[in-house]
Amino acid sequence: MFRKIYRSMNIMSFVTLAMTTILIISACYATFNKRLEVEVMAEGQLLKRIIDMSGNAYIDEIRPVVEGKRVTIISPDGKALYDSREVASNGVNYLKRPEIKDAFADGEGSYTLNNSAFYYALRLDNGCVLRVANEKHNIATIFADIIIPIIFTVLLIYVLCIFFSKHITSSILRPINNIDLNTDDYSGVYDELVPIFKRLSGQNREIQHQVEKVKREELKLETVSDNMNEGLIVTDKNHRIILANNSLSQIFDMAKEKMQGMNIDDVLCDDSFKSDFLRVYDGEQLHKHLMIKDKTFQVFLNPVFENGIVKGAIVLMFDISEEMKVIGIRREFSANVSHELKTPLTTILGYSQIINNDIAKPEDVKKFTGKIEKEATRLITLINDIIKLSRLDEEEHSGEKTTLSLKHIVLDVIDALSERAEGRGVTFIYNGDDTDVYANYNQITELVYNLCDNAVKY
């Protein structure tokens, strides 16, 4: 504010001085030219009286009196009888000149030629016209001798204005600069500004309250994020990290304070991730797997919108290394189970074919059926183990629930058991309206299946 007021006062001082100087010079110029016209007219009146009384004989004697001016006597036919600067008989017809016309017609006349010369004409008693002329000087000519003192004076006044402007500006702002918005003491403040400072003081307290509130919320957010097991990154529109939690710090073995302000590309040095991250700033939601230090992370990338414009991004990193190991173990288990199932089934099939084709001796049939029973028991044990593992796995993921049609599930189970039910002489009858249940599909299907299967068996 000081600079603005100070500069404004200096500009105002300069403009005022410039306009004042121009007005003074213009007034002096106008006054000078007016006085010149008055002098010419007075001298013309004087010459007229002399010539009317004494004739043309005195013109040469009074020439020193009108030195610097042009005196001309024109006859009624427009010819110059006398010219103080030119030969009288120059052949010029002066009747066309406006001041000569007015003098012959009205007794006197005046004319200014291009603001450079003033002509004054009077009709003499002998019928001729006396004309007195003097050149007008322009401003540069008139003030050529005093222009340097004028410039020096203006500059001196301007320097003084600069000095006083600084002093006045400081005195104006001193009460404002001394205001403490944390108090309600407005003594020494301009009365016009007291309402403004009261509002500013109230706003200042409100801002402080909001700042403290934001700090508390920021502390809560930091506490929550630091206690998350997942890595969290929040970036701004320039891809710079503005928030990183402790889990992320542990993943990259880097202090989170150091991460803040860094470009996310410098932290996640993965070319495919960089291209995917650019897609997030186009408004896409993505997830992918990322390998970091022999660990597998599932990364979710989501844009942050403000008024429909992407202003940043949120990155969540879940450590799924153990899940990936479990998946590997399951694949290995499935391969082993396939082999374990194949062996007893092959044995059962072989002995069954020997018996069915009457290849086996009667005394060996019992032996073969015993082996079939043994392999079948082994197969049932293996299947029960698989079922138990499957149940344990389902219990682990029992949270995956959806809205299901109970009627469709029951009808599917009836269809699956219809052949066995017909063999045992059992008939399924479905009564009732359809009902939606919110449950795990596998669990509810197994429940209905067990109920119907027990009904068929018992």
C-alpha cells in the first residue's frame, strides 16, 4: 500500500506541475500577444494623428518610434504609397486584404495572418489607409531565454514533492500499520476505517479457528493413514506427492517427509505404471499388479475430481504376496490331487473291467473286490479332504455375499438330484413364492443340496 500511495502521489505531483507549467506558459503567451496587438493599435492611432496633422513628411522622422514594425500607406486604388520595408510601387493591390477592406469601409480593421503577424489598418483624413503590422512570436521564441530557469524550478519543486510525498504517505499509513487485529483496540485509527478493521478482526479470528480445525483434521487424517496397513499416496495435478503414509515409507524404504513434493514417477520407477498413471489423469480408474523388492502389490489408482476436473490422484497399494503364494500352493495342490485321484480310479477301473469281462477266476473275485473297496475308500478319504479344504476356503471368503433367488437355487438342486430321486422312488414338490436372500452362493447352495440329498437318502 505504501508503494502504491507513494507512487500515486508522485504521479499526481508530476502531472500537476506539468499542467501548471503548461497553463502558465500558455497564459503568458496569450497575454504577450494581446499586449502586442494593443501596442500595434496604439502606435497606429498615434501615427494616424501625426499624418493627419502633418502629412507624409514626418514618416521618416518617426521611423525610430515604430522600429521593428512595418508601416504601409495604401491609396484608395489599392496601391502602396509608402512601405517601410518594401518599395512602394511594388504592383501589389492591397484592396484584397481584409484589414484594408474594413478600413476603407468602417474606418479601421485588423487581421491576424496564420497567428504569425498582426495587421491594423486606419483610414486617414486624406482617404488613404495607414496599416501597421508586427510579427507575432511563437512560444519557443518568447521563452527561449527563460526555459532553463523554468525547467530547473519545476525539477526542484518535483524533488520537494517527492520528499514530502514520502513523509505524508508514512504518516497516513502509520496508524494502519500499528493495528493489531488480535485486539479490539482501535485508538488512533481513522474513524472511517474502524468498521473495516472490526470486520477484519472478526475474520482473522474465524480464519485462525478454521486453520486450527484444518490442522486437527489433518492430524486425524495423518493418524488414520499412518495406521493403515496399505500404502497410500495422494498426488496433486502436477503428479507431485502431497501425502504418503508410514506403510508406503516402509515399502520403498524412504522417509515419507522426503517423498512429499517428489514426482510420483521418481518413486515408482516403472514404465508401465507411468503410462497408466497418465490415464488416471484422464479420468480412468485402474488397478494392476506391481512387483517391488520381490513382493507383489495390487495397486488401485483413482482420480480426484473437483467440479468435474481432475485435480489429483489417490494410489492404494495392497501387499498380496501371501495371497499369491497361496495361489501357487493351490495350483500345486490341484496338480497333486489330480495325480492322487487318477491312481485309485485307474485301479478301480482295471479290476472292474477284469470282473465284468469274466477274466478273473472265481477265487480271485473277492480279492479284486477287496482292492476295489480299498481304493474306493482311499478315494473317498481324498475327496473328503478336498471338501474340507474347500469349506475352509469358503469360510475364509464368506464375506462375498450377493442377493440370490432362493427359488432358482432350490430348482437347480432338484434338477441335479432328480435322477437319484427317481431311482429311490422319491418325488420333489416345490411350493411357495420366490424369495430373495442376501448370502454366499456356494454356502446357500450347499445347504439346500444337503437337505434335499438327505431327504433322498433317508
